[in-house]
Amino acid sequence: MRGGYATTIAFRISSKLEDLALDGRGVKPRVLVADQSITQLENVKDPDLDRCPTTLHTRPFLLYVACQERLVDNKTAVLSGESPDRLQNDIRYGVEDRGVNLAHFLFSVEWGFRMGDVVPHDVIRIGGQCSLDVMSVLGGEVPIDDVRFYLLRRNSGFGTSVQRGLRPREWHDLASAHMKADLIVRDGVVFTGTDDPKPGGVAVRNGRIVGVGDVKGFDSPRTETIDADGGLITPGFIDAHVHPLSGGLKLAHCSLYDATTAQEALELVGAYAKARQGAEWIWGGGWSMEWFPRGTPSAEALDQVTGDRPALLYNKDGHGAWVNTAALRRAHISATTGDPNDGRIERLDDGRPQGTLHEGAMDLVSELLPKFTRTDWEAALLAGQKYLFSCGITGWQDADVQPAQEEAYIALAGRGALKASVVGALWWKRDQALEQIDALLGRRARFAPGYRPTSVKLMLDGIVENYTAALLEPYRDYEGNETENTGIDFIDGTLLKEIVRILDRLGFQCHFHTLGSRAVRHALDALDALPAPRRRSHHLAHLQVVDRADVHRFAEVGAIANCQALWACREPQMTDLTLPFLGPTSADNQYPFAGLARAGATLAMGSDWPVSTANVYEQIDVAVTRTHREYRERPPLDLVQSLTLTQALNGFTNGSAQVNRVEHEVGRIKVGMEADLAIADRNPFVGGSIADTKITHTIIGGTVVFSTS
């Protein structure tokens, strides 16, 4: 343990700065910095770190206060100047670790320390969504062994209860014999994430788990009871890579997700167009590449059901769009139109556009779509949240938050309608460079209860099927011959190192889209160039092709492997549009989940919905069997890379909690943790198809947000 340092807490307060004081005998604040503008930390050194704090990008009214003297036993330090009731909605906190804004959250005004209580050396919890690493907190002169933090419970949307008189690591004291539960889930099989599944239940009080296993002594006449009926009780699932707004929006428009063939898709488009004669555009998505020759649907086919109205339909993976002749004409795309740097226009033999646009080429048409309103986005987010709850998902990382979508998160959070815990990954614009940093900092400051925009999405390449995934080995052509094409680097590797260095220094998490082996290597190289210690939970998503030389590097650089397990099987897109065009080395190194785990990497799981289903047990089924339930007759995709059911469940719980930096609050069923739970209709550990497992209840902070009943 590193002793001798108390925390330095930043209070942002709307009252006059000179009125702020700490009451309590023997306590006086020391103001390190107080300014009403962007603040530069000075004279705050941490001798155990090789980097010191840099510029704080925050709003006005910041005070950095450190307690210089020990508090008298059992005395509480309370903010004064205005009553707590008036101030609690005006105060937000942030902690800067070497220039890193760990989090900002609303919380209750009253807080304090007591002598004799030990703050855990690795974590202090403040609010429901944040962990502060004492090993890297700045400033102060009080030995950590002599202080303790606590906060009063406040209904702030976090489902948090930090109780007076309890150390953060000793919330299990809440489960004393006299305490009764608000909610009991009984007669299930409990997967805690740390032990083998065992029969039993979970007791919940004030949003936290107070009992696990035998919970008979916790019930009372007022206790709500859920009978799990032998089903598996797990921590609530966290989707580490998902697009709930675009998914919700596509469900409300021309949805092709229920189609299974090109003909069915065309029939759905035709029916949609007929039902919406007044719509200027026909817009939606959900088609699959394997329905069409070479994975590229034509404008000519779409013209037959859309007529003269422009149409744009994204494919399931979001990396391609099917457009008709009217849309090509409106976007002025012709044989003379050049390909953008980050995309490609599919062409006929004479050079004319064929009707499929890949990657950045989609923007040539999508920028002409009518702008969706804030009401549209809010409705989409509610629809996406509802669907994810039905999958047992209680939190997620939104893998691409645009400004308009951000407004929806903030609005719903403000109304208490955002029930999940969400980290937003802000989109890195590939047509810009470092000049966008200030805009990202401004957006990060716009947090809300349950929503933290603290990650940045860096899309390094595309996908294999359209030859835009960046590979170390050349693609093959349709005859199986080696080509000179190795894909596209959406961000130059040298520039990427500088981007990652700056984002890391400013406290952003990097969320990399890395589908091809060269993209994976560039991301690992950028992380490897960072000075130690690396504690940002940076993560690489997709990982379709990973060179064997890079598997061990994930653990070495502290990168989390963010796995989309549903794709790791021999389904039609893999057999028809992927394997024929990969070289032998690339084909043999796809989705190496087990190899990453054996090498010590932390695995997280994400669905990439609406690219593929958010059904957690369907994804886990593929992770374990390396086959899809609809194609069991096909051989597994490299069975040596299959995970155990325990590994896959841990990826969707604790692993993804680490991605969102909430692993000390959720991701385990343990006394003192937040009561985020998913209840299944059966126990997949005892046989049968894992994919057949269904969610019956989803619980967030002790409140049921989804139930089949």
C-alpha cells in the first residue's frame, strides 16, 4: 500500500467560493487551486509517478481541497454555506489523475472521514458509477490509513447506497441478521462470477446485494419475491460494444432484420415504400451480404420496388449501404466520381456505380438524408433500451455516440428515463486530426446521471468482406490468387500513436475498431508506446484476425479484448465471403478468444447490435461451441479457441464491467455490490443448447426493468 496521500477532490459549486468551508473540530481546508476559468494545476506532485497533472478542461468554479489535519473521532465534515438540500443538485465532483478526469457525478453534499477507519488501498467508491484509484490520486497530507470516505444515499439515478458508518469494502455488514430485504430472488442457481454455480438466491436492500445463497432469513411481509424456478441467476450483463440508438431507429423504419433472403428483403422494402407514399426517402437496413452475389446488392434490383424515390438501406454490419439509382443521382455519384480515402464505390465493368457503397463511401448519400429530430433519437434510445433489457443487459458502452444522440442520452437521463448505466464512446472523425480534441473535451463535460461520455471510438479499419479490414497478409481474389490489396488504414499508424498518447493523458479511454491483423498491431503499438502505468481500460473490439505474435501483447500493454462472439463460426458470410479471400495465415487466426485468455488478457463481450443480435446466450453459445445453432452440421471454427461457459459469462459481466470501469460496483453477485441481475429460465450449465436459454427478469439496482410475466 502506498501511504501518506489523501485524495484531492474537486467540488464544482454554484454558490460563492468564499462561502465554502469544512465544519468539524480540527478541520480546515487548504485551497490548492481556485479559479473561474480553465485551471492549470500547480505544485501538486506525486513522487511515485513519472507524470504530473496537466491542464484541467473543466467549467468554472473549481476548488481543490485537501484536509491537512486528522479529524476528531466520530466527527463529520459537512459542507456549509447553504443547506445540503439546496446544494446537492448543484455540486458535481471530478478527480484529476495526471490530467485525467476519472468521472463527474451528482452526489449528496454531506461527506466525511473518521479516525481509525482504513480506506482500502486500491479503491474508494463515490457514487454508483465511479472508482477512484487511490494509488494514483493526487495531493493531500493525511495518511490514508487514518481517514475514511462515505456518502449519504441519494436517489440520483445510479441505484447507489453508500451507508454512513460503513467502510466501502465492508458493505456486507448490511446483511446482519436483523436486516430484511426489499427483494429476494429465490430457488435459482447463482452464478456469482467468482465461484461455481450453486443453488440459492439473492437478497437485495436499498439497491444493493445483502445476501447470497441461503436468503431465508431476509424476507418480511413487505419483501418482493421472484421465484427463479431453477433458472440461472447471473450479474446483469454489460454489452461492451453496442449501438442502441441506431438499432432503435432502424427498428422504427424499413427493417430488413426479419428477412432471410434477397427476395424477402425486396418484398419488405416494397411494402414499406407502398405504406409510406409521402416519405421523401426510403431508409432503413438489416440485409445480409450472403444474400447477394459477391455480397453486393444492385441499384437495379432496388429500383424495381422503390421507383423514383431515393433509397438507402444499411447492411447488418453497418459497413455497407444498398442504394438505388435515384439516391446515386441525388448524390451526383457517377463513373467519374472518385472513391473516398476511407471507402469504396462498388462499380460495374464500365465504371458506373453498381448500387453498393462501402465504408466512407456511404457518407456520400447518407449526408443527404433528412435530419432526425431529438424526439426521433429519444424514441430510438427508449426502444433500444427496452430491447437490451429483454436480453438481460443492464449497462453498455455505446460504440458510436454522435452529438445528436448525446442529446437523447442527456435528456432521458435528466427525466430519469435512462435506467441503464452507459459509457458513451465519442466518434473520432477520420477526416480531422488533433484539432478535434477540444470538442471531445467539451462533450465529455456533458455527463448526466447514468451516462458518462468518457471513451473515444477510433475506427482503424473496415471489414474483410469488402476488403477494407487492414491485414498483414494480402487478400485473395475470386480465383484464390494473391493480390496486392491488404486493406485500408483509416488512421495512419504514426498519427495513431500521437492521438492515443494525447487521449490517454487527458483521461479518455480508447475504444478501437480493430478487425484486421494490421489494425490490431497498430492499436497495440500505440498502447505499448504509452508511459507506464497504463490504467485506462483501453480496449480493442472485433479482433477477427489477430496475428499469433500479437496475442500475448494484450496482457503486456493492459489492453482488454472486446469480443463479438457470434461471428466466430462457419455461417454463410464466413464461408462464402470471408474464408475464400483470406490468406492461409489470416484464415487460421480468426477470433482467438481462448488464446487471448490463456495469454492473460481480460476478455469483455459486446454484441455490436444491430449488426448482430444482442441475445447474450446466443452469443455465448457460439463462444463455447464455435458453431451457430442454425448451422450445427458445419464444422466448428477452430475449436481450440472455444471458451468455457464460465469464461464467456465472466466476459459479459466482470470483463465488460472493467471496460466501463465499474467492476467494483457491478459484474459480480457479491454482498455490497449493486443489485444488477439477469434471471434465466433454465440453467445452461446442466446441458442442452446454451442458445435456447431465455431471460425472464432483468433487475437494475433492485428494481425489475424487464419481466416476461
